[in-house]
Amino acid sequence: MNAMSNKTQTPPRELSLTRDIDAPPALVYRAWTEHLTEWFAPRPLTTTAIEIDFRAGGRFQAVMKDPATAEGGSPEYPLDGVFLEVVPNQRIVSTDAFRPGWQPSEKAFMVAITTFDDLGNGRTRYTARALHWSDEDMQAHEQMGFHEGWGQVADQLIEVVARLKAGGK
């Protein structure tokens, strides 16, 4: 294997998905950043208790809430971390390895990298990547339903983009 072919392979411990969206990167980025509660959790889950500071070192905190379970409860799935990089209309990188103030978390799980590549003609290639700290974390994420869940939220993001593109709020 030569160095050139190695660069095209998926890095180890990475899960990813890609969607081509019929909207420019600025609109997809706007939907991602300004309408997070509308698309971030796979339905029927909802996203609540959001705190977002879009800058390197800024906090990303959200809770995904299940409206009901067989036991009648309402479990919550908290997410907490920081942004490592924010380049408007191009790239967002976050991790759960740190808390605000660069305090290490108790258990790092992944780094999320979201890119908004301009395909020209008002189209965007949206890519969401999850890079895991261990093979076990990646396998657990895959078994939790990464492909189905992240695929569903990407489709929900596309719904928001279409509404915004049509002039909706």
C-alpha cells in the first residue's frame, strides 16, 4: 500500500456519514447552529437544555430526552463538551474529552467533526464524523445505532434547511 492510497481510507475508530444538500454551505451551517433543537436528536427524542458557545474552548451542552419508555419514565441523555474549532460555514469540531475551562472529562468518548464543503451551484457536502478514543467506544457507538441515528438527524437537518431555503423561519 502506498502513502497515497492510505490517505483515502477511513481512519481507524471513525464512523461517518455524508449527505449532499441542495443549499449553499452558509444556509446549512445556519440550520446547524441556529436550529439545533429541531434536528439534533433522532425523533421521537427531543433536544433541551442547550448551552452553546460557538468558539474554540466554548461549551457545547445539550440533553436529548426520550418522551416515554415502556416503564413510563422519561430518560435523558446528557451531552457535554467543548468546541475545539469553529470555522463558520466550513467546519465545527467538538469533543467530550474536555469540559469548559479545558477541564478533562471523566471519560472521553469521541471527537465530532462536521464539515460543510461547497460543491458549487448552491450545493453542500455535509459530512459528520465521529472519531473515538478506543475500538470499544467505536463499536459501542455503532451498536447504539450510529448509522441509523446520525442518518436520521442528518435527514432532519435537511428538512430544516429546505424550510429555511423556502423562506421559513
